Amino acid sequence: MEIESFNNNSEDHSLNKDSVIIEVITENFMSDVIERSKETPVIVDFWAPWCEPCKQLTPVIEKIVKEKNGNVILAKMNIDESPEVAQQLKIQSIPAVMAFNDGQPVDGFIGVQPEKNITEFINKISSLKNSSSIEENIIAGKKYIDDGDIETAALVFSEILKIEPENISAKSMLARCLLRSDQIDEAEDIINNLPPNSENNQDFVSVRSEVEVFKNAKNNPISNEQEDELRRDIDKNPKNHQIRLDLAKLLLAKGENENAINELLKIIEFDPKWNDGEARKQLIEIFNILGNEDILVIEGRKKLSSMLFS
């Protein structure tokens, strides 16, 4: 949708150029909404003083926007003072909310909404910051996963895929979100349908390994008795590498990555070539799952190098 260019020579009506909440009028709509959205998404709240539902909605939007640390801007527009933009956008009732990104309207809603819905909407819009920079959004989505906010992460990767449907990293990370939501079959389906060149993508390799771990855990439920039994067997025979390997796999399936790494390193310390380097192969699988920036991977690689090359 093309937005008509309005005169931009009036007095600045913004509360603060650096604020995440601003007031806009027709004359500065182009600079404060359209142009600004090319750097940061802007949500426009169309309201009027006589509108009681607006008084319910606006404070909720303001609160959530303030929590987004500058990843989205709220522009409040009084349609009584500045009716032209609302008329051009064919807004017929208020409260009306419209989001702009990269100079264009991308989403919106009419009327008062539950706070949960508003949060989801703003999360989605804030994740679009610099939509041209897909990589930045992928990094942001990964951070949401690390922080345990799987729902927002899934929204981020879904929005990326709307822009770039064949993005391997976004698809792989969406599969990881499904894994963390216990939707193993759906995650496996995404991974299995990625093209052959996905092998060159570290995110794909990592999530594919993680899918296998989740599948094994699902198909072979783990009990504390199993772990206790394996540890007793190792105490009796510390050089039985197969038992220690089984213990490492069990710990990995339980999510005890550090303990699993330590058990595999013990095998490599005893005999790095045992079973055609099976312990090292399993260790690399864990490194792939965790990613190169994980502290366990960094420390694990140091220990592995020390054992192999000292």
C-alpha cells in the first residue's frame, strides 16, 4: 500500500525523538512512522478522546511496548486532530492499531483485545526489526529459545519464513521450537523435508541431531534405576567403554549434557580409538546439538584437543 506524502514542515509533535512512545499528527506521519519504520517497526494506535475502549487499550499497548527495549515504537494518533491518515488507510472504527515495517503497513487489529493477544501481536511486530536483516532476526529467535520463550521464538521464525520461505536456519530453528514443545513428529517432518544442501547449514546439523536424541528418549523411556545400574557396572569395571557409552547416551537423553560430555571424555582418555572412535563421534554429535558458542562445547573442545594432541 502506498502512503500519501503529507506536508512535513510543521512543528515536531513527538513526545521525544528517542522515546519508544510518541505522538504523531498528519504532518509528521511520514517522518515519524513511515521513515522511522525502515529502522524499527512502528505500531500506530488510532484513538480519540471520546473513545472509551481506546482508554482501555492504549495503556496495555504502552506497557508492553516499554518492555521491548526499543525493538518497536508506539505512535499515538488522535484522529480528531489528524483525520487524514486514518481516512487514507480506510479506518472506519476505533480503537484501531496498525503496524508498519520497512515503510509499509504489515498487520493490525480493530477493537479492544485480551492482553495475551496484544502481547503476541507486539512480540511478532518487534521481531521484525530490520526485516532486511534476516540473520539478526534468527539470532533474536535463538535467544528467545535460550531464554525459554518458545512461543515468541516460533513466531519470530514463522515471520522470517513469510519473508524467506526456504531459509534453512529458520526452518531448522522452528523445528527446535517444536521439539521443545514436545512435538517431535512435526519437528522431524520439517527436518526430513529440507533439501540436500542443508547438510552445509550448522543449524540444520544441530537440530537434526537433537531430533534423534528426542526420538530415542521418547522410544526408550529412561528410569533412575537404569542410570543407577549403569553406574554400578562402571564402578565394577571402569574400563568397560560400552557401559560408559551407554551411560553417556542415557545422560544426553535426560538433558544432562555436561555429565554426558564428561563420560565420553573419560572413554577418549582411556582409548581414543575404541570402537572406531565411537566416543569421539558421539561427542561431536553433542557439540553439534549445543552449537559452537555454548560454554560446554568450548570447554569440551579444549579438553578433547588436550587429550588428542598432548
